[in-house]
Amino acid sequence: MNSLIIEGSPKTPNINFDGDEGSFLISGRSIPENSLDFYKPIIEWLDTYISEPKEATIVNIRLEYFNTSSSKCLLDVFKKLEVIFKRGQKVGINWYYEADDEDMLEAGEDYQSIIKIPFTMIEEE
Amino acid sequence: MNFDLNQWYSEKIDEDAIFDYMGRIEDVDVTDILQSIEQILKDRNESPKLFKKIFNVLVELVQNLHHHGEVPFDFDVSYEKFGVLILRDEGTQYRICAGNFIKIDGLRLIRDRIDQINTLSSTETQSLYRIILENEQFSEKGGGGLGMVDIARKSGNNMEYQFFEYDPNFLFLAIDVII
């Protein structure tokens, strides 16, 4: 399957979804005024991926900031992947946060409380 | 007597104000405002933890202005989004003041929402955030009130607000967030 690569900007994150490896990365900042527009092609790409997913899918979230407009879109990304997790495929989410950034840790815990996919919280110096 | 925006603004701009902006809030202005404040905080060597909190709250407040900042009928301008943003360093705390015009019929909704959030404990704020995130439909204009909850959660303080009568159609809403 093709990969989805979107280069980041001061307001939008880097997206690197490797469909062949089942390895997904969202990094940088996600603070666009209208997140629905930015995340639409990502959700559409995931619709294709989940129809024929890899045995294992790993998602790495390394966000510096994200706004509340992006928060729902991230949830939509996780919900897409939850579909294949519920089918018995292996899916994991690595949630990276900087040491002493309690807000980012709590944001990960918010998703962990809603989504059934296993989360690993990873503190970085 | 009607509210005098210029007088209100000039009174806010004292020696504690480290950034101030009044005018158009289109996409490009949101970007410029955020970049300017980011640079100011970097130049002041603010701690990463506080820097992130301020920046997070700013993003929500400025984007709130972008989505909801009305332009009163008597403004002779060509744009459709107007707002005010002031960042103050008050020594032991930062204060962000965001102001925008709203239609009078929007008063109750906003006032009730802020009053409700201000009564919540930090645990209750977290619960409300998760409920809205999981259940509310978001639109292009906003996140079902999630922005206000996020501001309260990140700042850890109540939002202070004032409404001023501007004309028969519009009120000016000023929200202060202390970090």
C-alpha cells in the first residue's frame, strides 16, 4: 500500500504513514484553524488502510502542541485504528511527551480512557 | 454611555503589557500573533513548562477570536473577524486578555458556559473535557465548547469576564485568563 506523507508547517504536523510497514508517525504541531480540512485526507487514507491492514500497526504520536480543534480529529484517527484492533489485529499507540509536560501526558491519558487500543506513555528528556 | 473600545484598550496597555494587538483576525493574523508572542516568550527565556501553558491557552483564545469575533455594523472595515489580544506580565503571573464583539443574543450561552466551567474542580474539568471530546460533534467553527474547558484546565484558574454594551446589536466580551 502507498504511504501517506505530508510535510509539516508552523501550524500543521508532519504525517508519515508507512502503509507497507504499518508504522505511522504524527509529529510537530497541530494547531490549524480548521483541522477538519487538514485531517480529511488522513482519515480517507486510513479508510483504505483498515480494509487491508498489516498484521501489526504501530502509531507514534510526538506532538509538541495540538489545539482542541485537532483533538477530535486525532480521536477520529484512533477510532479508525480501533476498528482493526477490535478485529484482532495488533495495534499499539506510543504517546511521547517531554519531561515535565504534564498537560501532554494528560492529553494522552484522555485518549487512553476513550480508546481501547493499548497506549504506551513515553517520557522524553 | 456606550462602551469606548479605544479607551478600554489604551487603559489595558500599561507597562505590564508585553504584547498587544487590536484588529483583523484572519488566518494570517492568527499565525502572525502566535509567532510574535512565541518570539517574545523565547526572548524572555521563559521556562518550557510555563511557555507551553501560555502558548496552549493563547492558541485557543486567538482561534476563538478568529471563529467568533464579530465586526459591529458601524466599523468601516472590509474584513469580517475582529479581536483584541493583550499579554501582560504582572510579575508573579501572566494575564492574557482576549476581547471580541458578540451579537447580543449570544450573551446567555457564553456567560452560562463560562460560569459553569468556573464552578468545576480540576477533576470535574477533566471529566467534562473527556465527555465533550468523546460525544460532541465538532464543526468548522469550533469544538463544542472544548476550547473554553481546555483553557480552564491548562491555566488551572477561573476565567474572568466582562460584557460591555456597545450598541443595540453588539456586546463587547473581554475574557481574562491568568497563568
